[in-house]
Amino acid sequence: MGQRILILNTAAVQRMLARMAHEIAEANEESGRVALVGIQRGGVTLARRLAERLAMIWGHPVPVGALDVSLHRDDLDQRLAPEVHPTLIPFDVNDRTVVLVDDVLFSGRTIRAAMDALNDLGRPRRIQLATLIDRGHRELPIKADFVGKNVPTALEERIEVCLSEVGGGGEDAVFLERP
């Protein structure tokens, strides 16, 4: 049986989201042109939380959407049947700064698929990337603009992000799982 190590507790996750929201605000002077899009599944909750924090900083609501990338992945032939979640983008992405939000950045393939899916919906002025955990091992030249924490991992290790809204048992936590 493997080992499960707590990397971040609830307070640490909250501090990281607060810092990331301030970094997004500092990087985007035209706050009215910014929208957040969470990548299904883990990124959607994080995008909502960041939007709430940005709304407090900027003093106006920040549009939030959810994007499913299952059918845009380049490894569809290697998966049984993709689990498809709804894409809900209740705003026009054209000429906006869209901040893609995901819980863990690993190979970069999910982000590439997200950019493909987003471009099917329009042409954003700019795409930025926010991730709670960057664990390295990139297969594509993709780098996050806003990172909660860099966690170097071995290929066989996993990162599990537990959020209170998504069966996290009322608490936020990030674990490193070793085989």
C-alpha cells in the first residue's frame, strides 16, 4: 500500500488562493475584460473561488465558466470512454482575457486541449493559466502564469486536491500519493 502525505491544509489553500487572486488582479488592469474558466472537474471550483476573491478586489462580479476538454484531448484513442462534463460559458470569450483555471498542472496536455476547446468558442484577446499545484513533467511547452505551489514529483506519484465543495469532507487539502 502507498503513502499519502499532506502537502497543504485548508489554511494554506486559502492563503494560496488569496495570493493568486491578487496576482491575477495585478496582471490585469482591464478588470472588466477578465473572465475565469475552470477546467472540468477540479478547476471549476477553484475558478469560482478565485472569481469571488477578484470580485472583492475589483468591486464588480467576474464572469466564470466551466470547460470540458474530454473530446479535445490527443489521447482519446488510449482511453476507454471519456467522462464528459458540461461546458458552460455564459459570456462571450471574444476579445476577453480568459484565465484558464485547473487544480494540477502536469504534462500540459489538458491545457492544450482546453485552449483548443476555448478557441472553438471564439477568439480571446489573451489566455492566462492559473493552477493550484504545478508538479512539473511537462510534455508540451506550457507554463502557468499564476501558481499556488510548485510540488516536484516523481512520475509515478500523484497529487490529490480535495476541496470542501467536491466531497472534501468540509475541508480543503492537497495530498501527495506515493505508490
